[in-house]
Amino acid sequence: MLVLAIESSCDDTAAAVVEADRRRVLANRISSQHDIHRPFGGIVPELASRRHIEMIQPVVAAALQDAGLTLDDIQLLAATQGPGLVGSLLVGFTFAKAVALARHLPCVGVNHLAGHLLACLLEPLAPDFPYTALLVSGGNTALFRVEGPAAFVCMGRTLDDAAGEAFDKVAKMLGLGYPGGPLIARLAEHGDPTAFNFPRAWLDKERFTFSFSGLKTAVRNVLPANGRPDAAAIPDICASFQAAVSEVLVEKSLLAARENGHKRVVLGGGVAANQHLRVQLAKRCREEGLSLFLPSPIFCTDNAAMIAMAGFYAFQAGEISGPDADAYSRAHLH
Ligand code: ATP
Ligand code: FE
């Protein structure tokens, strides 16, 4: 089944064409908005919506062209319905509903988090179900028991910041720019991860719950009260921060897999692109005899190919979105 998918939940306008039953990505276009938000050190929702409006049609057209197809070939529309910035979501979701209406095609609204949890299916070596998944992104940090392609059970999530948000906020404190994750990762390559002993929030009683606000404060406490830290100390701070985040993510993922009796562990979301996290998780999974499935970095951060997969399976499970379906800014996946 040929799926045209759209993702516009945040600051990327993305469109993909995927032959979903064969899990073959025919086109995967992403138009990033980082340039317009960078001066503000974070996303400005109004600017994001306006840029989505400008980009949605050309990005969809480019994806169809890359795939060598036209709308006549498409059999299903899928678009992120939520959660995210509602002004941004409305652009992509309304576009998809309009195309579906005009072309007499079915349209399905997709939960963005389901997309991240299924991104690993786009890889040649994809996991079978069930699996334990760590979703670690800009707005979410949570562990899931994934029982099937449309059956997700949340085991626990963050009480405060998401891991990606912590990366972005620490980068801002260090004056590095936006988005912070990749910048911190790059600087950390030249730093000592043991230079600062930053706290790990294990939260023993709620074993699958995360917290990153204490770690963020601990980083702030090693910085001078006014002004920027010594440039020479920045790589060590980045490496120590990254190590603290990764250790908790890795160990809680293993704990969750053990609790579920799963042999398969999956990573998803923007922070899953972090090389240190990938290497540490791979090492620990090997030690514990677990199989690890990692999406390529391009399928970790926001993309529409993962939305095509989630949309396809939601459609197969009987979901469909009529013209009056609304985008939603907040929603948990259960
Ligand atoms: P959500 O999926 O929760 O709605 P989002 O869609 O905004 O949030 P993603 O695009 O999935 O988030 O991920 C973006 C986040 O990933 C940002 O916080 C960014 O800093 C982080 N990130 C991206 N690459 C890396 C990296 N290499 N290391 C660490 N963090 C990274
Ligand atoms: Fe995302």
C-alpha cells in the first residue's frame, strides 16, 4: 500500500512516500526550520506555523517527485494529528485531510509518539513484536511495552523535563545554540565524562519514571554565577552531562526489558540519534543478551516516513479520520 505521509508537529515540515506493507521508503523529505528559530534559542510557535504553510505544498510535491509517483498512485494519506504545537499540526493534518477529500482517499491521523516507536521498522533489520522501547525526544522520555504495531503500553515517563529538552536547556546555559543535542554531543567527544560527577535520578520506587531537572540544576551550579564558563571546561561539562543522562536511560531500559520478559530493545526519538547513548546501550544489551534495534539517525529525529508506518498500521487496525477530525496539542500514548 502506497502511503503519502506528512509530519508537521514541531519545527520540521516533512513528507514521505512509503510502500508500507513492504516497509520501503520511496521518498523522505524534511525541510528544517532551525535557521528561523536559532536567534531565539528555541521554537517560536507562530513562526513555525507560518513556515509550515509556505513549505507544505513544495515539500509534498518534492516527495512525490523523488518517489517518481503522482497523487494518482497514492492509496492512503497519513499525517501527525498530535501531540505537538497545535498551529503547526493544523497545517500538515489539514493539508492531508484536504488531499484525501479531493482525491476520495482514506486519511488517518497519527500519534507522533507511535511514529517514533515504530521508526525502527524502517530498517532492514527490524524487530519482531513484542519489544521494549525507550522513547527519548524533545518533548518526551518514556518507556513502552510495544505489543504490536498499534498496541502500546506506557510503563513510565519523565516527571519533569524530557531528555532532549535537558540537552537543549544545558546547551542554552553554555551559550552553544539551538538545537542543543547535536552540539553537546559534538563537544562531548573531546571531553572527560568523569570530570564532573553529575547526579543520576534513579527514583527507585517508581522504577520506570525519569527526572532530569535536578541534573540541569547541577550543571547550572558548576557554571559561574554571571558570564560564561571557561571555554576549556565546556567539553568536560558536555561529556559528563551526556554520560549522566545516558546511564539512567540505558539502565532503566534494561530494567524494563527484564520486567517485560522481552529479548528485544528498541530506541526512538531525536535523542536516539546520540552516538554515546547508542554505544552505551549496545554495550549493555550485549552484556545482558538482549537484541538492540536502532533507527538510523535520520529516522530518529522527526520525519514523515515513521508517520507513514504508524498511519498504515492504525489504518489496518480500523482507524480513519474524517474531515472534521481535530489536531490535538497534548496526548499520552497509553
Ligand atoms: P517529541 O517527539 O517528544 O514531540 P520533538 O519532535 O520536538 O519532540 P524530536 O525531533 O524527536 O523531538 O527530537 C528533537 C530532540 O532531540 C531535541 O531536543 C534535540 O536536541 C535532540 N537531539 C537530536 N540529535 C541529538 C543528539 N545527537 N544527541 C542528543 N540529543 C539530540
Ligand atoms: Fe518527535
